[in-house]
Amino acid sequence: METGFIGFFVFMLLIVKIIKELILYSRKCENPMHKGLVKGLLGGIAAILGTGVSNIPLAYHLGIFF
């Protein structure tokens, strides 16, 4: 909200680009360990974004549970 529409648009572009690149890398990668790491990164990104949307601060005891 502090950076306005332009900041929000750039932030969303960055998030979409990161998720797109991780999914493309996961599809072409043959190493199961790398696929697991990519899935973990995608899960972490989704958890951080979900926490940000629901406005639950990470500093409290609620945090993100996997």
C-alpha cells in the first residue's frame, strides 16, 4: 500500500516470474533432489504469501507450520 499501484504491480510480476521459473525448472530437471528442493521453494513461497495475505505476522508463535 505504501508504494502504490506501480509497486504492487512490480511485486506481483516478480512473484509470477519466480513461480514460473521454478515450475519450468521442475519440469525439465531429472534429478529428484532438485525437484524436491523446487517443490519446497514453491511451498515456502506459497506459505509466505498466504501468511502475508491473512496478515499473520511471522514473529508471533503462530508462524508457518509444515
